[in-house]
Amino acid sequence: MFKRVAASVVAVGAVAIVWAGSATGATGSQRFSISVNGSNGTVWASGPISGSGRDITFSRGRRNGEDEFILPAGKVFVAHSASSQSQSFDPRSCLTRFSESGTYQLLSGTGAFVSASGWTSLP
């Protein structure tokens, strides 16, 4: 049994953001990195959406395949469909590294990210 599990899922792509209460929007490359210890994890976002917070992963029901990123400025809801996955285990550190390629879509957001949208496919 693993003592500690860390996962890294990275999505990079074009994201369009219209900030709440603003007539202008921000567009650019977006990156999300996730570290998991147990069932939920920590997310780091850089790009038009930035900050660090909690990642809640849904694996059942109508939200299966979605993540909820809870950041200081608001929440972001992301759907993903994997086309490939890989993982490796380091017995010295008891650390598992996981990566996933596929299609990622920003479904919606709250707070500063209320008008967030975008998608990407990673090989």
C-alpha cells in the first residue's frame, strides 16, 4: 500500500477569461498542476486564471470526469476526458507520478472566473 500518492496532471491551452464586472477579457495559455494526497488535492493555476487552492475530483454521478478548483478569487469547473494515462512509482520516496493526456474544457466559474471558458486537447 502506498504511504503517499502524488499526482501531476497538467493542461496547457488557450483560455478566454472575462473578469466579473469588467468589460475587458484576458486570453492566454493556461496551466493547472495538481498534487493529490488521498482522494482530493491541491491545484496550482498560472495564466489568466492564477492562484493555488483545493481540487475536488468527481468520479461518479452526473459530474463524473469533472474537477472543481477552489481558488481564492473563485471556483473553476473543468471537465476532462483522458485519451492516455501513465504513471510511475518511486519506491525510495514512496511517490507515484501520474500524467494524463486528453481533452479538457473549462465549463464555468464563480467569482472572478464567472465568465471563464476554453478548451484544449493534449496529445
